[in-house]
Amino acid sequence: MEEYTLQDISNYVEKSPNIVEQWFEELKNRLNHNPYMENDEHVYDGEDLKIIQYIAEQREERVPYEEIFNKIYSIFAIRTKAQTTTDTTYMFEQSTQGLGRDPETLFYEIAQDNEVIHIFKYHSLRVMFLSSMLAKRMDCYDEDLRIASMLHDIGKMGIAKNILLKTEELSELEFTIIQSHSHVGNVIVRKHLGLTRAARFIRDHHERWDGNGYPRRLLGDEATIQERIIAICDAFDTMTIDRRNYQKETLSYEDAVKELQRCSWTQFDGNLVNVFIGMIEEGIKIPEYMLQEL
């Protein structure tokens, strides 16, 4: 592995060490990105150098920090470190290109132009983060999972806001309309990105372990593990942060964990719930910029 000092990187991008150090601090605070540690000292690698070079170039163009850091998460291999009393785990996120358009570009363009998707933007990013972490623990992480978890709600762009955000109980027709977002998302990702496997994950992320989900009423592990992972992470974020749909109070992590346990082997895969709870109890930290609300 190539190794660099802070001074090396500063010289390369022709910025003062203080500026570069501030950028690394922003990477840590916004994306939970941490350099390697060796003998209690930071060790920077080639990917760190590329990221800092990208920030420097973007700042020369006066690109806002918010836009820069949103793109960094998509473009580079972001290394996050979750430290507990027992272990340290590293997570790597990599960008991808579909057969058609770039998934991140599609997501941000629609989030900017469509009011409904804009509302759920940060929820989608958090579900992507949690799903990726859980999938890595289950040794089933891949780019289709990451893309599907980021775009799992993209089908809601065609649903009226007054239905999505309705505070009263939904009518049978309104609930049918809500359910249609899985199929619409499937079509969008299949046709515009050419990612048929990711599209299937989107279509089936509301299936239930007991077979009472939608749209296909799959039973147990007839739904893929990726779909079951997204379902858990989607529900957890909805309970703890994003209760916008029905204007309900958010739950504490402890209460949300109890709800996941209560729904094990009915709504959710109980084995995945146990692994997810272990991950949460270890203190996995969602990057700060994903915690923003509109």
C-alpha cells in the first residue's frame, strides 16, 4: 500500500497542511471516513490522496462543500471505521456504472427535480448505508444491493404527495397506489440503468417472511437475502428518523429494536434481525450528512 504523510498530500495538491487537515476532518465528520492508524499516527494511502485532490479541484471551481461530499461518497472507496470495545470493522463503498446511466446521477437528478423523491432523499441514503453494512456482515454485499437500497423508493416519484404524506388511515385504493411504487421502481431501474438484478431487489423489498407482503406475496427465503436486508433497514430508519409519512413520533433505537424483534419471523427474517441488532448495539454510526432532514 502506498503511504503518504499529511505534508506529502499538502505538497501534491499545493495547499497548506492546515487546509488539508480540515478537509480530512470534514471527511470524518460528514462521511465517517478515517485514515489508517499505525503506531497511533495517521497513515494516508493513494485513495486518500485522490479524494483530497478531488476536493481541491472542486473548490477551485467554487463547488459547494455539500455537493462535493455528496459526490465523494459515490465516486470513491469510502473507508469508515466503527470502533467498539471488542473490534474494529472497515467498510468500503465503491461507485459503479450501470449499462445505461450512472445510478447516483439518476438519483440526484430525480431528487432535485421531483418534490416527492427530494423529501425522501436522506432516508434513501441512510437505507443504503445500513443495508450495505448489514450485507457486508452477511457476506452478500455487491453493487446491485447498494444501488437497490439507494433507489428503493424511486418509484414514489409518480405518487401524489397528499397520499404519501397522508396523516389519516389510507383507503384501500390509496394503499394500492402506495404499493405500486415497488413495480414502478423496478421498471425505472431495469429500463434506464439496465440493472435487472437490482431492479428485482427494488420490486420485492416489501415482501414479508410470512408471505403477506407485496407485490408477489413471497414466503420466507423465496425473497432474496438482499431484499430481506433492505426491508429491515428501511423499516428501522422509518421508525427511528423518517416518520414523515404519518407524522408519528420517532422511536428510540431501543424501542425500534424491540419492534424488529416483535416482528421477527412474521414481517422480517429473524436471523437477519439478530445480526442487524448486533450491528446497531456495536455503535455503527451513520455519516452526519445523511442525518439531515428537509
